[in-house]
Amino acid sequence: MQKLILQANLKSKCNLRCSYCALPEISKNAKKSDDTILIKNTQKLLDKLNTEGYELQVFSIFGAEPFVVAPEIVATILNMVYEAHPDVKAKIQTNGTLLT
């Protein structure tokens, strides 16, 4: 089985407007969208990894700010990944301002 390191960008949206940010203005000002599509896409990805014989070694969530996504959605995605690949190491890159 092939091992895979995967980085997932949940959203190209951020709660900050840093002057050095590389995000395009359209992403910085994006309207709220339905985050449940992320769950469907995660399931499709996990199915594809399974079908093609990949073992997920590291799963990184990054992007502009992943926690602009509802916490329940992030938790569901991580739980899905852990269920499919129990030994996976998860990483999240965040600016930390939305953590409670």
C-alpha cells in the first residue's frame, strides 16, 4: 500500500485582512457558503484513496483560515479521516484567532 501525505484547503477565506496575504480579494470577501459540501468531498476523497490503495500518513488542513468553517464540520472531517486511517497524523495551520 502506498503512503500519502495530503494537504487540504478547506476554504480560501480568512477572518483577517493581512497586508502581505496572497489571497485574491474575491476570496477575502467571499460570502458564507454551505460547508456541508466539505463533508461530501471528504468522503469522495477517502473513497478514492481506498479504491486506489493509498494509506493516509499525514492529513494537513490549511488554507487561508480553516476555522472559518464551522467547528462541527472540521470535527466531522477529522473524525472521518481518523475512522478511515486510524494511524494518520493530523495537522492544522491556523492564525489562532477563532479558537475557543
